Amino acid sequence: MSGATIVWFRQDLRLRDNPALHTAVARGAPVIPVYIWSPEEEGEWAPGSASRWWLHHSLAALSTDLRERGSRLILARGRAAAVLTKLAADTGATAVHWNRRYEPAAARSAQVVAEQLQRSGVPTSQFNGALLSDPTTFLNRSGKPYQVYTAFRRALLHELHPGPPLSAARSYPAPPHWPQSEPLDSFGLIPKVKWYTTMADTWKPGEAGAQHNLKRFLAKSLGHYQQLRDIPGLRGTSRLSPHLHFGEIGPRQIWHALEARGRNSSFLSELLWREFAYHLLHHFPDTPAKPLRTEFEKFPWRRNARLLGAWQRGSTGIPLVDAGMSELWATGWMHNRVRMVVASFLVKNLLIRWQDGALWFWDTLVDADLANNTLNWQWVAGCGADAAPYFRIFNPETQAKRFDPDNSYIEAWIPKGGYPRPVVDLKKTRAAALDAYVTMRRAAAHPARLS
């Protein structure tokens, strides 16, 4: 196996437009694809329950795709640096390639891998397969990270010229002897209680599923995206978010698919919002747990397990909120307009911390992406970059009348009988939220007096 290249798959579970894999094949040596299950290296942001279900099926799909091309996916468990160092020694590999991740824990893990392999005399190469841009170099004129999306988007569009997506090889050179692989079931990603049946009926994880959703969106929804994107009862969005999160499709592929159809500024903005989220996470790695605007550390949040539980279960008595939370529990996904409504209700009508909402989404979303999840929750809470003002409070009843006028979405997700009474009064809790905001502003202005 002398001269083999190990390709460390991470959140790039695809063959098309995979720079690490493509460059490994170009070396002309055997290629050993490997995926390492190492939740301990992710810390508190190890994949949640819905993400684990998706990951199991995505790995199975990738394994099948590789076998069809004369290769296979080696599965391993443990610390990535130890696994890859041993694998390189056992196989005689002379290079290890991977695509970057930008989550803080994942970036630290990759740094340890690079240092340990280089000490062992094995060269490493890292590539950008997840983003259109590089957060380490794309900065504003002051050399600082962008914190306003419109400025970020304008500058990025001026500089972006993504090359064409890389094609997948028809076959991958195999080593004469394959190293041992763990069985996928040993990762324990599929829960013993089968709560995921609706999720399984809704999604097809893997690269083929990503391509199917992209083609469907381009053919049926892209032309009406601006008009339909906010209507939860219709399929007007791409539903590519979980595929993007797991890297079953890359943003460059979507960019060029849009270019071929004359772009679409509204949908392109969503793709660039994702870029913005990753840039912020890279430059402000504490934001998954802490507000970017530090004055919000003094916000008078409430601890109320009963109300938090009602929100999680979709039993608040507020129809649009409950429909969204029911859709989330059943399918692992929620329409973006409804995500904003349920998040606003939690942090502004219930005055419960945005971090509690982010944690619940992390466990229940199939597209639980640390960068997007953090940015979007902080945006709603008013404490992040380019955030909505705190006093912008989504009224669930007004939102339902505007975006679900025929109640088709609500009726699809809420049981007909035995519906609970509202757990709070929307008008009174709106006023309480604004009072809490004033209290925070005073505390931030006079910390010694009000601490």
C-alpha cells in the first residue's frame, strides 16, 4: 500500500465536487476513504438525535456510492489524530487529505491531526469544500470580520468567481489490501425507539437525495421562489439545508446551477447568509453559547420548565407555534418562516433564553448546523450580528393570517380535538418583553448600580 492517500471524510459526504477526494485521485496512488465517528471531540455540540439518524443513512449511501466505483468507506471510532496516525502507519499511506470544517471543536481536532501526522512524517493537505469563500482571508477594509450581512453580501458577490464543480471519478484506485472497518451499526446512530418513521418517509439522505431535491427545486419552485418562500403550507423552498449541512452537496454546485438559470437573487441571498453564518462562527467561536452583543448577558431571562416543555411539545395553545413544533418533531425540519415565529415566541413571549431554543433545535433538526443555528437564534433574540431589533416581535396570529390564510399548514400539523388554551397572553407578554429589554439596557448602562 505504499504511497496510498487517505481521504478523511467529515461533513463532505459526497463524491462530486469534493476537492480533497479529487486531489487524492489525481495523485495516481490508491485512495483509502475513511470516516471517523468521534462525538467526544465535538464536545457539547456532538450531533443530536435527528442528525445522528441522518448521518447513519448518509454514511450508508456514501459507502454504496464508493463500492459502485470499486472503492469502499472505512469506518472507525475514536480520536481522529490517533485513528489516522495508526491507519497511515498500517497502510503505508504517504498523504492524508481532508476538507475543512469551521466549527471550533472540529477545527481544533483537525489542527491536532495535522500536527500529529506531520510529526510522524505524513504530509497533510486541507481544502475548502464547504464554503464559497475563506473566512480566514475574506475581511472588510479594516481587516476585520463583517458583522453586517448586506455589506458582506455586496463585497462577496463582487469578489466571488467560483470555478466549475469537480466531477466524480468513474472509479477510485483501490489498495491491494483494505484495512479493517467498523460496522456502521456499531456507531449506535439509529435510536432504539422508532420515533423517526415520518422523518424516514420525508427524506432521502445521501448525495442522490441531494441531487434529487436540487433538480426538483430548480424545475418546480425556483421560478416562484420569491412569491412562495414564506408560505409554509406549500413546498416553495429548496429543502437543501440538511444536504448542505452533511456536505452531500456543495455550495459551488448550487451556485453554478443557479448561474445556468440566470441566478435568483432571493435564493442566492439564502446561500450567502449561510456563508455569513460560517464567517461569524469562525471569528466569534463563543457565540453558540454567548451573545455577540455582550449587553444581552444582562437580559432578565426566565427559567420556566413548564413553559419550555409546552413549547417543545407543541402544546402552547398558539396554533402556528404548535404546528411548527409538531412539524419539527415529526420530520426533523421546519419551514423557515415558522422557525422565526416559534423562536420569537420562545424568547419574547415566554422570555426563555435563546440558548435553550438553540439546544432543542440542535437535537431535533436534521439540518442542525452550528453556524446557521447560532446566527439565526441570535438574530431573532436581537443579540447577534446584524440582528433584528429586540422590539421586533413576531405575532403568531398575524403571521398565520398572512402566511397561512387558509389554515392548510396549521391543520396539517395540529390535532383536531382537545386543543389546549394559550399558555400566555400575547399582548401582555409582548409588553413584558419590552419592559425586560428596557431593564437590560439600564443594567448595561449602569452595571455597578444595577448588578
